[in-house]
Amino acid sequence: MGLRKSLALLGALAAVLCAALARSPGQGKVIWKVQRDIAYGSHPLQKLDLYRPEASGLSFRKKPVVVFAHSGGWATGSKEDIELSLHLELLIEARFQVVSVNYRLSPEVLYPEPESDVARAIQFLRANADEYRFDPDRILAWGISSGGVMMAALAFGADFQDLSSSDPVDRESSRPNVAYVVNASTCLTGMAYFPETAAHFGALDPQEWALVPIEDKIAASGAHLVLDPTVQLIPTYHEYIGSREDFPTGDPHNPEHGLTFFANQVSRGDTLSQLYYVEHPPNPTPPREVTASVFMNWLEGIMAQL
């Protein structure tokens, strides 16, 4: 075999190897490219990863972007956790750009500081929408567990926008256009019952926190988001799998939070939001392919209306 043919063969093998290394962890059919550790703040954890379709081609149309906040009770977890999700593969396949955000963690900071970090990340993306080819009016906030708490708060709580700031990032809105909330204590009430999470709300001694009256715990953990009638509704997909027993002193991921949140949206005339709820037990946990597919069908219909 001549040198030219040998080099050509090595080049082909290298291309195949690079493609294999770039394959997603799901079905292995979708290839993406990642731009890692984009700084949106000065702290080492204030960084994000940007996932794009590998063969995105040249396009002058700005793409919708999904912003992901990982779980971990504001104490653990990482932006790389998204690569364990089938959703990433499906979103890339549907030509979304996906951003996964790291944020400061307890005990270095207490809640709601992690929320302010995620808000800053969304503001950063809007301020740099032209550079990254994002559509600033089609941002979906996706969070699981504690990440879902933050995304719900950003969707229906206070906007971090400061129009008087000299920082162009601060002048952008932190409010997403669509929300995807998974197994989150969206009213934060349930979180107040657990010593291990109470510390993240500023109660540094769990034993002392246990003696605080429940009314004060609820007040300390934040307002019940769904009770504010002045907040503008946005399309929200609520996904809850678990048991409604022992609410609110049981599992902080209790589906009752999501059911209450969704019912409040419907009562205010919301026809775009959707609830995916499975009582488990007695029902089995649905396969992730099923939950991901149902969500993607809803999302594609919502995006067509934005």
C-alpha cells in the first residue's frame, strides 16, 4: 500500500473515531459539538456548556435555546450531568441549542444565590444572542429537583433585570419564555421540613432549624410562587413521578407541588401548559423514552406558536 493510500486510510479511521467519540450517550445516532466552560461570571463555577448539532450548517436564523439547571439540593451536581439524559439527544436532533449551567453551591453560598447565578446565565445568553445565534425570545428553562425549583422561580418569580445598570448583561431579562419543571418543590414548602435542605436556606444548624415553627420555615424558604396573580403565565411542562402521600412532610419531590402549580395555571386560563403525572407506586416508573417523547411532542407544538 502506497504512502498516499495509507495516509488516506488513517485519515478515514481518524474521522470515524472522532465521530464515535462525539456520539451522544443515548441511542448513539445523534452527534453534537460542545463548547465548554463559557464564563458568564467571575466565580470558577459560573460557567456553562453549549451543545449544538454537529451538522448545523450555515444559518442566518437564530435558534431556540434550552437552558438546563442540574439537581443536587444546591450542594452537589454538575453541568455535565445533562449528558446522562436522553433529552439532550432528542433536543439536539430537533435542532435546538442546549446550554447546561454550573452555579455556586452550598455551603459556600446559600439559596437563593444559586438562583441568581442561573438568572445571570440566562441574562448572559440574551446579551450575547447575536454571537451564539440564539433567539432571545425563545428560551426554555429546564430544571430537575432543585434545578426545577430555580427555573420555576425564574419563570414566575422576580425578574433580575436591572435597566439602570451599566452592565449590559444586567439590563437583560432573566425570565424564560417556556419552562420545564421536573420533580421540583415549586412552592418550596416541602423543602422547609428537611434538615438536610434547610441549611441551604440559611439555617446553618439543622438541630436549631428543627425547632422553628413550620409557619416560620415556610416564610424563610420563600413565597409560594403560584399564589401571585400578577405574574404573567408562560407555557410550562410539569413532570412528576412519585407518591402524593405524606404531603407536605414527606418526599420534597412530592407530586402535590406540581399538581397545585398546574391547577393554579389552569384556573387563570392557561391552555398551553401540560402536566405529566404518574402515581408511583402503585404504577411503575415509565421508561425514559416515553417521558422524553411526550415532552418533545409538547415542546415542538409550543415552539411553533412562539
